[in-house]
Amino acid sequence: KRPVAAPDKDLARPVTKVGVIGAGLMASQFALLFARRLQVPVVITDVSAERVDKGLSSIRDEIAKLEQKGRLDGDAANRLRALVTGTTEKAEFSDCDFVIEAVFEETAVKQQVFREIEQFVAEDAILATNTSSLSVEEIGSVLAHPERLIGFHFFNPVAVMPLVEVVRTPQASDAAVSTAFVVAKALKKNAIGSADAPGFIVNRLLAKVMGEAARAVDEGAALTDVEHAFGPLGLPMGPFELIDLVGWKVAAHVQDTMATHFPDRFYSSPNLHALAELDAPLERDKKGRITGWSKEAKKAIDVGRSP
Ligand code: 3HC
């Protein structure tokens, strides 16, 4: 693979309007972050007006919280409210210079949204995927201009986590990569470059931790024992709290990807997949601390399972 080239800010495309495809949890956080840090209009879209409205209302709630905390004054909050709009019409993306997607984690779904959006945006608009472990090159293979696609992988909670991975495919143009680094800096994130390898860099590390935590449970360890092992190491969250934060399905998908590509090095737990089908695998106390598995989860976990 070609090494990640050093970004060149002279090559970066100026960003005057951002498009966000998807209006779910992560996408809504992107919209707010881009509007707040770049101070440019941001338009979000999704498959239905209801989903767009839900996304917009969660953005308004976050703006209200920032205002209450005194992080934004009234004028700045109102400016932000005006900057973020929603639509189901992709034509409203035609003047976006930077479009990022956070839709369902499946190559075909991401390919479809980019193929559609490519019909509307300018030829040199930059496209970014927030995929956590799919091949960016494969997603871009359906595009007329795959050189404009980069991976731009954020971490939950987006507002707080300081990192973003910039994933460069062999086809990616220097303009696309440079734009990604310049945008990341404007978002006040630390950008690291990664080749388009399974799990990029962060999930390659995290999948080890999550996989071994799941394996310990598969072998009979108590959930709370595994969780509490983490605190003394100085990490802010135990492995299952982290899985709960990123989403069980996402975590199971990351484990699968890594185990498929590196079967000798990564473990994909059948219990993790069973838990991913449940609404709430964890039981928590009033303060939100994990106290054990939920009733449903206890039925789903099969100790001694191995693939
Ligand atoms: N949205 C916005 N702000 C949030 C937030 C959210 N979802 N969650 C927390 N915050 C803010 C709080 O409002 C608070 O802000 P304030 O200082 O202005 O009041 C600040 O973050 C700190 O929050 P808390 O005091 O409530 O809690 P903690 O000090 O316990 O920190 C944490 C919470 C930052 C989430 C910390 O536990 C942490 O860093 N956890 C690890 C998270 C992590 O590793 N994420 C990566 C997951 S991997 C991933 O996403 C990739 C995927 O591909 C798998």
C-alpha cells in the first residue's frame, strides 16, 4: 500500500457547505460539530422526513444543553440553529463541498448513497465515509470519481473524543486527503492517517480488548469482574461499557471483520453476536453503573460456547 502522504493545506478544497447523509446518533453529532466548528451551513438527509426531524430535534437538544452550560451564548446558539437544516431532497446537496455519511454499516448501502449523491455534487466535492471497518476502496469502487473518497472515522461520543482517523485508499487524491486533514484541524480533532486496512488503526487495537473481554465471558468470567479489571489500568470505561457506547451490533461487526481478515489473531464471540440482537444486554443501577447482565442477556449467554 502507498504510505499516507503528508497533507498539503494548499491542496485542500475550501469547505463552504457540508452535507451529512444519515440523521442517526452519530450523523446528528457530525452535523452539530461541523456547523459549530466550521461555521458553515450543514444539511442533513435520511430516508424519511421523520428520521430527518428526529435528527434535527436531537441537534437542537444538544445546542440547548451547550447554551445551558454557558458554552454557547444566545446569539451563537441561534446562529447554529440556523446553520443546520434537514431535507429529504438530495438536490439540496448540489452546492456541498464536503459530504460525509454515517448510514448503516454495510458496503452496498454506503455504495448506494454515494452513487446517488455523486449525481448531485460538483466533480471536485470531497466525499467521506465514517465506516469503522469496511473497505473504503470497495465502497468507492462504484463511484465515477473514487479519488475523491476518503475514510473519516470518528469516535463516540463525537463531541468529546479528540481523535479522527483519515483513511487513504490507493486511489485517493492528495486534494481529498489534504482536505480531510484541514477539516479535522478546523473541527479541533487530532487526525491520524491510516491505510485502508481492516479496522484501520484504532479498531485493530480496540477489537483485541473487546474480543478478549467477550472471550473471558464465554469462558465463564463475571461481567462485573471483567469491567472492573479496566479501572485500575487508567482507562475511562470497561470493555462492555465501551461496547454499549459504540453499539453491540457495531462492535460485533468490527469483531467479525477482524476475525475474518486475521483468523489467527482475532476472536469473534458467538455470545457477543447473540447479545447484539437484544435491546438492552446490560443491567445498570440508578447512577448508570453496570451491575450485571439483563434478564434477557442471561438467557442468551451460553458459557463454554466457542466458534
Ligand atoms: N455527547 C456530548 N457530550 C458528551 C457525551 C455525549 N454523548 N457524553 C459525555 N459528554 C460530555 C459531558 O457532557 C461532559 O461535558 P462537560 O465537561 O461540558 O460537562 C464531558 O463529556 C465529560 O462527561 P462526564 O463527566 O459525564 O463523564 P466522564 O468524565 O465519565 O467521561 C467519556 C465520559 C468521555 C465518554 C469517557 O468515559 C470516555 O472517554 N470513554 C471512552 C470512550 C471511547 O473510548 N470511545 C471510543 C469508542 S470506539 C468508536 O467509537 C469507534 C467505533 O468504530 C467502534
